[in-house]
Amino acid sequence: MPPRLSSDYRIQEVLRCLEEDSSKTIEDLAGLVSLSSSRLGHLFKAEMGVSLDSFLTEARIDKGAQLLEATHMQVKEIAAIVGYRQAPSFDRAFRNKFKVSPAGYRRLKRM
């Protein structure tokens, strides 16, 4: 995930938190900065130009890709670590971005 800047300290805090732990939910992040989930979503979109939900998905998939390259963990373990309750949801989102399954991505990166 490329670093992005915001002038709003609340958005900066959300970005810092996601950098450390991409499994955080929108509700977790909203609580962190004392905003409602809806208000945080509006503020994030205004500051960053992308929805918080889209940004969160991107962060999770990028973290998953890093773990696929760097570890021998099972895909379902990686899915859980990056915040997906169901491995098929992670698989679907991963395929949407990389056009290959997580296992296929790992094979390609290890060639």
C-alpha cells in the first residue's frame, strides 16, 4: 500500500493503525478516533479520495500478498490474520486484484 498523506490527525491515526494491523474493522478504527463509522467514512473519502472500505480491502490484500511471499502459512491462516473471517472472501478479493488465486500468486512469486 503506497503511503498516503492527510492533513487530518484522525485520518493519520487511522492510516498508522492500518499499517500496523490491517485486520481492524471500520468500527474499530472509528472508535480509535472517536467518530461514528459513518462520519469516519465520509471524512476518509473527503481526505483520501477513496472510500475507507476500498482502502481497507486494498490494505488487507496487499498484506496478504506480502505474507504469501514471505511465509509458508496456509492461505486460510493469512486470510484470518489480515481480517477475513472466511477464506473464500479473501480468495475472491485477492483474485479481483491480482487475477490469480492466492496459492497461484505464491507459486508465481517463488519461481
